[in-house]
Amino acid sequence: MRLTQTQIDDFHREGWLFLPEVFTPEEVALLKREAEGIYAEHRPEVWREKNGAPRIAFAAHTYNEAFRCLGSHPRLVEPVEQIFGEKLYMHQFKINAKSAFTGDVWQWHQDYGTWKRDDGMPEPRAMNISVFLDEVMPINGALMLVPRSQNAGDLEAGHDRETTSYPLWTLDNDTVSKLVEQGGIVAPTGKAGGVLLFHGNLVHGSAGNITPYPRKIVYLTLNAVSNHIRKPTRPEFIAHTDFAPIEPVPDNALTELARGSFRQAAE
């Protein structure tokens, strides 16, 4: 899947781009079922909220076939290759849960701040490209973005280890307020199967989810191979050190896997 020049220009100007219904209901149903199975497992890659609900499942592409296909899917890899102009590797892969009633906040932050401080990433030549596994609505903890805030560069941040179960380099209220005065706040919403790209320095966060509607999103952090991390401090399943370029799977890989799983279940 290739972006148009207008889409690329929009991304560079605003810092984000939303593509509706990139993945089919059949593909999403497979990924959603597999994600729920992973959340039920007790393994180090699955992090939980302070109340025990799932928060993040890391590195599912290394131990689950459906997510292996997603992590190398051309509909995700090719647009980022277009923007960066070079091959990519998987810096991080996570399935964020934002469970019904219990999903906790994600404080205001920039992703590159963490990648630089914790992993030794030289430049913000990595980005998140995310896949909605549930419908994302204004009420169930949609990701909030501050448009054009990527132009502020790498901002000073504090290491918050208290607010949630996941430590994060977060921005103070004054910094966020000034950026919002300039760019406002948007919260991209859409059906399951939609895809959101956003710049590594774009300021973003999300509120908790107190609705009956879960909000699962898969995040692929795709990094330019030349920008590989230099000083990793986090476990391999959080910040990968395999810098081999991603070789995309066939476009129908998830569909074939979904139909194969259906046939096996029928038998």
C-alpha cells in the first residue's frame, strides 16, 4: 500500500495520518481473537494494570503467527518506507489493551523521548503505525494528539514511575498547554481495521476507559535501519536489537491464515 503525495504532505505538516478500514473484518477478527488469547497468558511480555487487567502485550510478533504476519505486512511497512526513504526494522511491537471499565491513562508524552533516553536511538526516524482492533470512539479512551507538536523537537521530560504500572517519560502541564494553544487536540476515531501513523515527536496521550467498550490497538514501532538503537537498557522483548530489514509478507497472508484457522476449527 502506497501513500499519495497529498497524504505524505499532510503527515509532514500535521505529524499524523489516519487511514480508515485498511484491514478487513476477517483479518481484524483473527487478530482480535489472538490478542485476547495472549492477554490471558502469564508471561513476562504481558504487563498488567495495577488492578490486574491487561495493559500491554509486547513482542507478540515473535511468538504468535498472526502478529508475525501483521508485523511484516506491506500495508504497514510500505507507507513508512515511503516516508523515511529506506528499509525498516522492528524496534518495538505492542498490543495496548485499554480494557473496558479498567483501562488506565497514558500520560502526555513523546515516544522518541523514551526511545532516545532508554534505548539510545540517535534520531526521531522511527514512528508508530497502529492498527485498531476495536472501534475507537471519543468515549473509550481514544488517543489524543497535539497536531504539529512534532516541530517542537525533543522536549524535556520527567520519568513517571508512579501514575501507572508502566514507567514513562512524561511532559509537564505547562509544556502541553502551550503546545495545545498552538495546535489544539485531535482524537482520531474509526472502525476496527483503521490505521494511524504519527511522528515520533508528536505529543500524545489518552484518558482512562470507564465504558463497556474495550479499545485494543496494535502498535508497530518501525525504525529506519540506519537509525538503529545504540545503548539499549530495556529487555529485548521491549526494545529489539535485531536490526535486520523487514521483508514484507504477501498482502493476503492474514486472510489465508484466518481462513486456515476457520477450517481447522470446523474440522
